[in-house]
Amino acid sequence: MRLTSFTDFGLRMLMLMAGEPARAFSAGELAEVLGLSRNHLAKIMQHLSRAGIIATRRGGGGGAVLARPAADIRLGDLVGLLEDGQPLVECFGTQAQACSITGKCRLKARLRSAEAAFLDDLNRSTLADIALTPHGTRDLVAPHDPDRA
């Protein structure tokens, strides 16, 4: 299974944030650390904010923080959320093209089962399990500047 870059960068961002859960991260600093445009990162942050994974606030001391403890956020749920609308194969999508073997295909059920097993396995771990420790983030993220939020 190949994950989209949206999911990849979303998970990386959350790993950084989980390492310092009390700290508000600005979109600019996260975009810089992850090597993303601020616009692309903003789309990821907006998606995670709407889902209640992160909370954002403006102004002095503003930025993004985890909306709940990292230990309460399951990895499979995150991947499912970030990959929403990205079917594993075309025939799983809502805009699926007419398949010449529909009704005869024995692969579709196996792929659905494998996808569910993949997410179930990830759900045995939480964001806390993969968080970058504050020591590990120090080299990646510049000290927080409230004026950059």
C-alpha cells in the first residue's frame, strides 16, 4: 500500500507536535521543517483541525496544538482520516470506471480485507508511540517565536 504525500506529511507533522504537546507550532515553522509550501501544510492542518485532531489559534502564543493526548490518537484512524477519498484501487472509489469483471472479481474482497488488516495493525499503536521526543525535535524546529504564528 502506498500512502499519499498528504498522509505522509500529516503524520510527520503530528509526530513533531506529539513530541512537544504543550507547545503551539506555527504553520510557517512546520512547513519549513517538513520542506512543504505553507499553503500545502495549511490544507493538512485544516483537515486535521476539522476532524478534531489539532486545534489552532491565532495571535500571540498562537499556532497549532494537539486537540487531545497523543496516547488517545490511533495511527490507523489517522491514516484512514488522511487517506479519506483516496481509494486503494479504482474500483473502491465513488467515481469508479465500469469494470469489465464486476461480479466475477475475487480480488476486491481480498484487497478490502488487506486494507482493513493494515489499518487494524496500525491501530495497535498511537501517536504517542511514534512521537519525536523534544530532544529529537530540537535539531529540526527553531525555537518558538510567538510573532511567527
